[in-house]
Amino acid sequence: QVQLVESGGDLVQPGGSLRLSCAASGFAFMNFAMSWYRQAPGKERELVASIGSRSITTKYTESVKGRFTISRDNFKNTVDLQMHSLKPEDTAVYYCKAFMSGVGGPVYYWGQGTQVTVSS
């Protein structure tokens, strides 16, 4: 069965760092683009970062540029989000998503999320 399992979320002080990881199984990971989204209470889910299937292209939302780095390992079927200089506004549940333009339409898989709390 398809699984995306996030880990690494924690309580961290402003200015601190965290590394999130998403472990994938049950599908052809190397053929999917991967993204990290986040959702804070009362706010819409927003795209944080994305990476192409071969790690050739990466994209970031403006608010995290220079602080977050997305990476993937197609041998381990994992995608990571390294976060530095964390701010209280980074507090959210972080989700990983797999995407592929398949025959008959796009294919999406979502993980269950991991909580990141930035607070002093």
C-alpha cells in the first residue's frame, strides 16, 4: 500500500533548526515530484518547497527562501526539509506530497503530517 510517513517535527526555539523527513513506500517514488506543504490553525495549506523527480529543480515559497532546503534520496525513497533560522510564523503541521502526471490525469499522495512548533 502507498505510504508517506513524516517525522522530525518538534518544539524548537526561534532561531533554531529542524530537519523533517518523509519516508515513501508502495509506489514508484523516483517517478514523482515531491513537495512539502504546511498548514497553521485557521489558515490555508500552503506550498513550502518542491523538488523534481531527479532533484534537478527546486522551488521555495518566498518566506522560506534562504532558510529551508528540500532534498531527496531516490535510493532510500525519502525527501527531507532542512529548516534553519526558524520563526514563530513557521509553526504549522508539515505535510509531504507526491505528484505525478499519470495517464488519465494527475496522481497525488499525501502524508499525515508532523507538527512543528517554534516558540520561546
